[in-house]
Amino acid sequence: MRVTLGVAVVLRIFLDDVAQPRYGYELMQRTGFASGKLYPILARLEASGWLEGEFEAGDPATLGRPQRRWYRLTDHGVASARHELARLHAQLSPSPAPLRPQVGPA
């Protein structure tokens, strides 16, 4: 799966506490992403087997709101997310300064 910056931002939130399920509105608040950006990311992660989602139990009338869809990383998703975020971190880290000859009087 291709990990874009948006995907990386979402994965970082899930990795903050892998045992904690997340729902869409919470992720929208934490990322600042609109639903039109967030939900396609969640769908891609779920289709790739990195996330699993399920609707909460309960009748929306009893809950007083629509059912939430809870997402959590799968074991494969945890390992893949850690690997991909480490790879991105390495790519984005500054490289050591190149060795240059000293300029000036000898």
C-alpha cells in the first residue's frame, strides 16, 4: 500500500495507542481532515487489511445519534504502519553535512 502524508498522519494516531479503537469524527478532529479526505483513507487502509472496522452495538434511536463505526489496526496493520512510518522518517531526516574542503588562507 502506498503511504501518503495523509495516510501517515492517520496511522500515527492509531499507533499512539494500538489498543484504542477510533471513530471517524474523532479522527477528523485530531487530523483536521474533512470527511471527504479521511474516509477514503480509512477505506483504503481497511481494504488493505491494515484496519478493521465495525459498527457499535445499539439502536441509533436509543443512542440518540447515528451508530459509530469503530476502527482499529490489525496486527498486520501495526507492523506495516510502524515499518512505513520508520521508512518515511528515514527519508525525511536531514542527511549529514557533506565534507567540504575548508575555504580560506592556508
